[in-house]
Amino acid sequence: MAKKTHVKVRLVPEAKPDSAFYYYVKKPSGGEKAKIKLKARKYNPVTRKHEVFIEKKLPPHSK
């Protein structure tokens, strides 16, 4: 089976990381860009403004 080329990460608002709203994005799993934390300016419907979203780890899940 082939290795995955992307990994799923969660973007949360920088100002309020415990906010109810977040984005899921794909990030490369290897190479130079894999080592850099994502930071993007996206729309937050809770505050109705554009804000800076930063990468956080996915929450743990149970089976």
C-alpha cells in the first residue's frame, strides 16, 4: 500500500482556540512544507470577521 501524500489538520482561531468553529485542511505529509505550521486568514462566522487561523492537532477519538 502506498504512503499518504497529505495529512488532515485542523485550523482554529488564533485569538480563541476553544471556539466552536474550525476548518479542516489537507497539508503535505513530507518535504519542506510539512515542517511549517499552517497559518491562514479565514472567515469566522461566529464573530462575523476574517481572522487568523492556526494549525492544531486533531482531537483524540474513541473507537
